[in-house]
Amino acid sequence: MDLLIGNRRYTGSKKSLLNDIYKSIASFSKKGVVFADLFAGTGIVSSFMLEKGMNVIVNDNLYSNYVAYQAWFGKEKFNAKRLKKIIADFNLIDGKKLKDNYFSKIYGRKYFSVADANKIGYLRDEISKISLNKREKYILLASLMYATDKIANTVGHFEHFLSKEPKDKGVILRLPKISKFARNASIYNTDANKLVRKIVCDIAYIDPPYNARQYINFYHVLENLVRWKKPTEFEGNSMKFKRNHLKSDYSKSKAPIVFKDLIDNLKAKLIVVSYNNTYDAKSSASNNKITELQLLDILSAIGKVTVKRIKHKSFNSGQTNFKNHQEILYICKTKI
């Protein structure tokens, strides 16, 4: 079975909201327009818009997400037959017969069994050694990253690992299913506030983090795996590497100021902002750093805003019961 871009556990995924997002931009979504996905996460929204015939600017500050974009949306040609053979050979490797390595020494018996961690680390080293072009390496890295995420001893992210001893699950890679899009993707791995000063688009989709839960804390294991810089200093039992430079200002008290800066420097005819009403939570980390009123005031200053409310299941790692959780789309037709 081929690997799809949406085959990943990811906090805040908009997989179930794609049609709602598309309907909100319908009057602007002519083929060939430029759609900017500034906090793209898995990239599933960008993939959907590419299928609809739009050119896409796709960006995220996590390199692990950038790897996925390059795998599915990159322009460089790749040898699918050769990659399929490499993946088939990788899948035959028995982790129980491998020696301990960097990855297994850090994450074995925590997020993965020792055998699975041995194989993950071994395959990551092999990908670095094989003679491939950049796109082919991105494809193999994406395949390994998705396989790693699938078997992790977690609830779906790497903030913590489960208390039970991880069992051998087997590391099985799949070849990503890569479509030939009629339009192009421009791929970035940078701060969104810096990027908007350099780009012009017709439609901008904005889905930043809103609470104190940093995405790098959720996906630090995958980030370490694809970066492969092999840091040796870690924090706490969850084994987070030093990552202050990857933390988002949108998860801090300065979030309203940072959001206003983004909007004021964004050159787009239509802006769609995803917002969720996960406030008044029992855990302070779950409380939104930007209020609905602040968001509405900032957008209203640059154009006419309409609001669309959608029932949507929230991510919740604490004890709060969000009975009436909604995903809210703020649709701003700017004065540009």
C-alpha cells in the first residue's frame, strides 16, 4: 500500500476540514492562483489545493515537515523503481540482529523497543550513505519518519512516552504516493513572519499554534531523526534536545503582537485564519494566547471579515472536556 501525505498522527491536523476550508475560498480559487499555507504542518491543506489547480507556497518552521513537502511536492525527478527496491530491502532487515546505535541508545525502551529503535537508527544512517539525489533522499526520509511515527509508544506525539514497556512492532517503510500536479509548489522552512515580507499571494491560509504547547515538543524525536545532527544533551526523561530556536512565538504571551505583525505585512487578497476555541481549559498550557476579539480586531483593520463556525473534535492531552468545541474560520477580504 502506498504512503499518503495524510497517513500521520499530527496535532491540529485539518484533514477533516479540507472541504470547509475550500468552500471558504471558493470565489477566489480559480486555477493558477497562488495559495500560501504559512503554518502548513503535515502539508495536507497544500496538497488539497494543488489538486484543485492552485499554485502553492508551503511553509513550516519544523524541518521534519519540510522533508515531507520536498518528498511529495518537490520538482526534482526521482527513480521510483529504485526507491521501491531500496524500501523492499530495508523492510527485510531484522532489528534484533543489529547493534545499538545513536537512536536506540536515546529512545530505545522509551518510545520504541530496542530492536525497532536499532532498525530506525540503522536505516537513518543508511539513507545518509546511499548515493541518491536530494529528492530521493527526502522521499526515503519521509517514508522512515512516517514509519517511525506509526509505531511510537505514545498517544500520538512525543511530549511523553507511555509507561508500559514498548513492544517490537516492526519498522515497515512504504513508498510515498506522489502525484503529478499541474501547478507548482514553492517550499520553505522558515519563520512565517519573515516569509510574508518576501512573498505575494492571492489567498493566505493561517493556522498557527494558539496555546503554550510547542510543536517542537510534540515532534522532537522525528525532528532529531531527520536532522541527524546527533545532539548529546537532552532535557528530562522525554529526551528533548535543546530546541529554543525552534519554539514558536505564537505559543507565548507575545502571540497577539506577533500575529498583528504577520497580518500587517501579508500581501494577499483573501486571508483565511483557522482558530479553535480551546480556552478556559483546566491546564493553562491549553489556553489560547490570542483571544477571538483580538484576532477579529487585527483582521478587521485590513478588510471585511466573515466568520464560519464548524463543529470539530479537539486535541486534548489534559482533563478538560471540550463539549462544544469548534473550529472557527475567519475569512478576511482585504483592501488590496
